[in-house]
Amino acid sequence: MKIVIVGGGAIGKLFGSFLAKGGNEISLIDVDQEVVGAMQSGGIGVMAHGEDDPDAVTLVPVTAMSDGTEVKECDLVLLMVKSFSTRLATQGIAHLISPTCPLLVVQTGLGNVEIIRQIVPIEHVLVGFTFMSGTSLGGSTVRHGGPGKTYIGELNGELTPRLEKICRVFSDCGIKTQMARRVIGRLWCKVIIYSAINPLSALLKVPNGCLTTRMESITLMKRLLDEGRRVAEACGIDLVYTDLYELLFDACQRSSNNLSSMLQDILNERPTEIDAQNGAICRYAEGHGLAVPTHQTIVELIKLLEKWRPGLEQL
């Protein structure tokens, strides 16, 4: 397949490397000229899961560019940008989306589909998310943080031929993928879980696994889960999983040595996705007259952390 990946972060690079090694023609679009230049020079550099040697990097050739208008046609577009970049990124590749080229949105956040449907026909949009993890190491290099299942689905819950084709291509390339009828409910589950893990790890500056070693952090994460569940129920969301606590502990265990994406953003002085995670839960809660004080406090703390950088005299 001719696949365009929009977003050269850790997950975009990981997917690009797997899909390219599987024989697909990959074009990766990113606004960071350093990332694009590095990929143009040597491809995507992948450090295998569990590998610590910086010289043990496998280079995977891909086509890289900063302007999506350079691509004239393809079979699939993967949107893998941070949620705050959704609108601009979608506008940049809207000319590619058609009945024969769907847009698969792979993001951990709420509200992205509402933005995308204002730009491209909603019937050409698929939704997905992944538990695969990775850490960007600068330029075009990424460390594979560990395997994890990827879920993809149609918004109407049908298991269509185009969905089956994408699932088969991903699976053949080593990306463990499952088609999901209730993909929105599953996405909400992931957002609720990671709205507990991501900001707390960023505030405490610890790997994910540390969050389950202290009763105080466990209690705080459970409070965030309970508030998120109440909001989802008020919105009529089928959460699919009944035990979010088990999913939380499993997620922390599987990524115990990983730095969350939000912590990576804070350490690299980049904007976080707090608005699409805890912030989105707050907005949905307000719309249903619910109080989510723990999420609201977390949003305020992360926004302060984003602005309060070392050496700044004022916020």
C-alpha cells in the first residue's frame, strides 16, 4: 500500500518503520525540519525494545517531507499528530481523502473526530488507537518501548472490507491489530486510563511503573478513573471494559520503565495533550453538569508546568 503518515513523533516513526519494513511505500509528513531532514538523509532510526546501545539502531528508508501537498495520491492516510495539531494537519492532507483513500485517526484524545468532520467527509474517516509505546531520541530515531495491541474501527461499528484490509496489512507488518465494533468506547477507556497515568507521571517526573508503588499515587489515579467513568456514563459511552482499575495497573506494568508521552513533552519543553485528555473530560463533564475536581486540578497543574520553565521570572 501507499501510506501517508502525518506526524513524525514516536508512534508515527514506529508505525512508519514497521510498515516500511513490511514492503509498503511510506511517506511521512512532519513540520519539524530537523526530523524531516534526518529521515531524508538516513530514514527512520529504530532502537529495538530492550536495547540500550545507542549504536544498535536499524535504519529504515522512507520518504519524508514537511508539506502534504507534495503527495498527489495514496491508499491510506494515518493521522498521528498531537491533538492540538489535528485541524492544521487534516487540512494539509484533505485533498487525499476519498472513497478509495480513508483517513485513519490514531490519537489518544477526545474531540478529534469532531474537528476532522468539519474538514473531510466523515464517511471516509476511521478511528484507531494503539498501546504500542516508544520514545523519540532526537532527529529520526525512536526507541521501541514495547509491543501493544492496536485497535481500529468504523464509526458506525461495522466490520467493513476496507477495515479488514488495513488490519491485514498492519498485522502482516508486525503491528498486532484488532478490528473493533465499539472502537469509540475502547478509545474512551484508553483516554480515561492515560488521563490518570500521563499527567501524574509528568508532575512527579517518574516512569509509569513508579505510579503503582505508592498508595498516594494509586489513590489519586483511582479518583481520576472514577470521575472519568462517571463522565463517560453521562455521555452514554459504552466503555466495553468493566474493570478500569485492572487496565490501569496493566498499562503501568507493561510500560513500567517508559516515560509517558506527557512527561517527554514536559522534559522537552513542548506543549502537552492535556486539553484532549483531562481537559476534554472536564468539558464533557461541564456539559452534563458534573463536577470533576480532580481532573480540573490536574489540568491547572499541567498548564502551570507547561508555562513555568526553569529560568523564567514570571508565568
